[in-house]
Amino acid sequence: MTLFLLLILAAVILGIIGFAVHGLFYLLVIGAVLLVADLVYVGLRFRRGGRKHRIAR
């Protein structure tokens, strides 16, 4: 979960810098790609990981 939060933070920071600074549009694009990749990663992890953590009673 820490990796997910750090990647979200990095994507947001890159997006803000890319939007605010003239001539650094590529940082906005990198931030958007990083955000999408991170959401796909966490989606796949939660989808597969939910079945492994059952508690046997």
C-alpha cells in the first residue's frame, strides 16, 4: 500500500509541475501515465489478492 501511495504522490507532483511550468508539458504526460499505471497495478493486486487472505475457522 505504501508503494501505491508514493506513486500516486509522485504522479500528482509531476502533473502539477508539468502544468505550472511552461515548457515542461512532458512531466504532465509522465505523471498521467504513472497515475494510470499505478491504478492498473493496484486494481490487479486487489482483484487477485482478495482470495488469498481468508481466515480458516
